[in-house]
Amino acid sequence: MRRKDLIEMIVRCAEDKGWKVDADTKQSKGSTLFEFSQYTPAGQDFSFRATMKANHLDSLIIDMEEYHEGFDVDSEAYLWLDSNGHGKNGAPYRMRDVLDDMEEAEKMIETLLDAIKALE
């Protein structure tokens, strides 16, 4: 499959799951940097990046799996809490709501990853 066609297929797949996708093909050695972004249920503009080497979908999947496995819900939630344990910078006020939102972000990543895997 041509690189352009593969990129379009990945973008369409992600958009079907509600993600906005930017694909930067100007990376070294023919790699493509994807930035996936979507709003969480609480309204956080959540995004992450993953790289596809050359024209190999499996390399994108591996990079996304590594991001997903390394996604620490508690650490991510902590970033959105002030010194009193309440949400800041537009995050929900209650700590539990911030944590719930980060758990939803993790599920969003997993859903996208499963959809990309299904393209293989």
C-alpha cells in the first residue's frame, strides 16, 4: 500500500472514533508523526503523538502501545490539581472528577489503539 493511502486510512479510522488528526510527513527517513487530539468528557483538550516509521503500520501500533502502557492515570490527574487537591486550569473542581476524566482519556487511547490495530 502506498504511504499516502496508509496515512489517509489511519486518519479516517481515527476521525471515525472522534479524534482530530494531524499527520506530519516531513520527518526524517520517511517517518510520519501523528498527533491525535480529542476532548475528554470533562472538556480537556487531550492529545498525544505517535510515530510511524517508513510505511509500517506495525511501528505506529508499537509506539501507540508504549504510550498507552506508560499512561499513568494518577500522575496525569495530579497535573490538573492545585495544592489543595482541586482542579485547576479548567479541570473539574473535585479531585474524583479529575481522576475520572483521566480514566476516560485512557479508555479513549485504548479505543483508538484497538481501531488502528484492526487496520492490519
